[in-house]
Amino acid sequence: MRLGPDGFHDRREAGRLLAERLAPLSVPTPVVLALPRGGVPVAYEVARALRAPLDLILVRKIGAPGHEEYAIGAVVDGEPPQVVRNEAVIAALRVPESYIAEETARQVAEIARRRAAYLGPRPPLPVEGRTAIVVDDGIATGATVKAALRGLARARPARLILAVPVAPPEVLAELRPLVDELHCLLAPDPFRAVGLFYDDFSQTADEEVVTLLEQASAHRFGEKAPR
């Protein structure tokens, strides 16, 4: 399969191309972690090619008091969840620790609710000592991916790999020090939006996420997952 000059047909094709890039690597005990929802179809193809379990990596922002869109940190899904703090912003805004604790608990609960909606009672897959491969359908600003990578690093994977179809070069440069390996198929300059590099960038439905996770789970246990 060859990458077209303008990008990808859809997320599944992007995932197959990423899988081709990753297949020659020596990846011991991999676990593939998708950023939902758009990262799941991409990650499914990677997980299937590597015969690796597929899980979600959910990230929730901790917003500043009275300005929820202004991040002072983030909570990253895991067992246990990891908290990434922006200490400079917290100090500048004099955010009370009690507020951070309350917001952290609220976001942990929201992560649990979303995980249950997609995966039922299944707990997060352990990443300690394994090769964690984080996959999304593309990166724009990198804020969510950066929080995910920093949180995962605290879970002590043996190797941390970021694999995405498309991202701007300057963001890749910021993310590269956070991982052991970074694989990106397209790094256009100038970069405008992830969706411009897909023929079909329609929203990934919750139902598709659930179906793909179920299929990946079956594949993980030695059953052939349907396409």
C-alpha cells in the first residue's frame, strides 16, 4: 500500500499504512492505546497488524477556576490515573490545592464513565514494562497527546512510541523528547487542519468505537477479528 500525495482515504487506511511502518520494528509485548474517538479506527489496524491488545487512553483537562477552558493540568487514564500539572500556571493563578483535588476527582469520575460506556467493566490494560504505542488520527496543537504521553511515562512502560498519520513539524519537534520513538507518515508545512489530509474525515461514532474495541479484544485472545 502506498501513501497518496494528498493523504489518506479514511482512518482505516491511515491505520494500515501506519501498521506497515511499525511492522518491521522489534516491538516486545506491545499494547496499542487509542485516543478516542477518531484514533480508534487507526489504532485498530495497528493493533491487528501487531497482534497486540487495543485499549483507550482517555485524557481530561483540569481547567482553571472560573475559566474551565484554560488548562492548569490534565488527568490521564490508567491504573491508577495519572495527573499532569502545569505548576507555573498553578502558581501564577494561585490555584488552591483543594480546588485541584476536587477537579481531579471529578475528571477521574468522568474518565471512568466514558471508559465504562466504551469498554464496560474492563479495567485499563497495564503498561508497566510493556511497549506502549499511542495512536491518534492526527495531531494539531499536540496538547492532548502531550498530556497523554507525560501521564503514560509515569506508568513506567518499557518503551513509549507515538504513531500518527499526520502532524505539523513544529509539534512533532515538541513531542519527540517525550517518547522513545515517533512515527508520523505526513508532516506538511504549512499545516492547516488534520481533516484536510483525509478524503473521509466524518466523525467516528460511539457505536464504531465499541465495535472495533470488541473485535480487537477477540483478536487479542486468538480469534480472528472481522474486517
